Amino acid sequence: MAKMEDFPPGIQELLKKRGWTWPPDEKLQKKMDEAAKRFCGSVRVDPDILREIMWEMRGIKYDERK
């Protein structure tokens, strides 16, 4: 996973202004999880696109049948 130092200086500064760290600490991870739960179901994504996104970003096999 990327570390804070891996981001460009401008991005690092913006993250620090918001009080965010990377990788996220437990408090930030909890906020991210809560935001994801609220967001869930609010958009429609084609399953093929979602499979590709999950694999590219997280290495997660969304649906092993394909």
C-alpha cells in the first residue's frame, strides 16, 4: 500500500489539512467505512466495470465465476 511520502507534495499538504494520514489510521478507516456504507446503493455500476475496478485497485476477485 502507498505511504504518505509516495504522494505528490500538494496532495500530502491537502491530506494533512484535512487531518488525514495514509495509510489510514483506525479512526480514518472507520470514517471511510461509514462513508462507504452511506454511499452503497446510491449509484449503479455495470458488473464488468466493477470487477475490473476491484481487481485493479485492490486485487480483489469480485466474482470468481468469470
